[in-house]
Amino acid sequence: MQSRRSRPVLVVIMLCGAAVTLAAAHLRPEALVAWSAYISATEARMAKELVSGSGFLAIDFEPDEAAERSVVLSGAVVVRKMETLDAGGEKMDAPFARIHHWRGDVLIPGRSVAQVVETLQHGPLPGQEDVLQSRVLERGPDWMRVYLQLQRKALVTVTYNTEHVVRFARYGARRATSTSTATKIAEVSAPNTTEQRELPIGDDRGFLWRLNAYWRYEDVTGGTIAECESVTLSRDVPALVRYVVDPLVDSTARESMVRTLLALRAHFASAGAIGR
């Protein structure tokens, strides 16, 4: 049982963590260099997997691939924390920032890859709890630019105006990908009030500075497996409060991935989301 003497210490640490999340942060050039290196290494690994003869989804290259596929095919959502290592097998940390990397898989029943991609390219954008507003700004052959107003909740609730470029690619009749790269992430101060404004990009509270989402789709018996790898960049937190803040950040990221995947499945279960 926790002693009475230790409780005030824990409260102070938690309050320090909350203060850190509320303070302003600055996106430094060193963090951007590290982010670019991490993304390059991650995309190089993905490129090899996509043309591999031994698999297509990232889940295919995991040691427990068969077990995880079985869970996904049963209708459950599988979410895993991931990490890209450098060529020497070392961690790729970002100075003054944190890189968060997650993978999730879900089965979309009764839909082929062709139907899924057609609907995502030309139909309405899937809705979800984290997305307050969404609209397509431009569409072209196998790409589109979209606006999303996002809301993230952890120690505090944060709202962002974001823009993303989404590109689609096909790998035969049964496989496809889409890649979403955020081209704008602006934190909104005092949302839904007369004082609402966008904070300077990179000079905000630092909860979300970069966001890439890599999707893969594969035909399977009974439908399509949709898989997402999400990589984000945020501010760092002092070592003193990491053991308090990190579990909360991980829990929030995991729950967000689950909501995204379930919202996608629900989108295709609706009557209006049937591919042509």
C-alpha cells in the first residue's frame, strides 16, 4: 500500500507533468533532422516489404505473424507499438522531441481491396471521434488533399487545423496502399470562442508537430485487412516525469489507433460506403 508520505511526492510529480504539457514548446531543427532520418529508414523498410515475395502487410514480417493474423481475421483489432532502428540496429532518438510509432490492423468484412480503395478515393471521408471536421480540398488521379480538424485528449484537450496529402498505389488486383502526409499542423488556441486563433506552427504546446500514416490493404477470405502505421513527432518531456506521462501518452495513442480502425470498419458497414 502506498504510504501517506509518498502521496504528496507523487502529486507534485503529476502536477509537474501537467505543467510541462501546458508550457510552450519550440520545434528545433535537430528534431526535424532526426524525424527525416527516422521516416527515411521507416519508408525504406516498408518499400522492401511491399515487393517482398514472403508477405505484404507489416504484420507478415512479425515473429508471431500467424497468431496475429488469426486474431485480426476473427474480427478483433490488433495494435502494437513499433520502433525503427538505424542501419546499425541502434535507436533513432529525436533531440528535444519524441517519435511515436504504432501499427494497427482490422478486418473490413465483405469488401474487396478494389471496393475499399475506390470508396476511399472517391467517396465521403470516414468519420471518427478524433475528427471534428473534414473535407476534400483537391482530388487528382490517385491522390487528394484533405482538411481535418483534429482533437486529441490526454492531460489536456488540444485542437488542430491540419491538411494532408493522400496518395494511393496498387500492387496487383489484391493489394494496395495509401500514404497520408500532414503538410500543415496548426494548434488552435481557444477553439469555438471569439478568441480562436491558430498558434504559430512549431511554436505551440508541442503535442503534435508531424504526422504520417501509412496504410496497406490486402484481400483475404471474408474481406480486406486494413493496416495502418502511424508515425508522429511531439515535444519531449523531462526525465523526472516520464514514468507518469509516458504511460498516459501510450494509452492515448493506442486508443486513438483503435478508434481509427473501428471507424474505418464502421464506414464500410454503412449503406452509403459501398464501392462501385
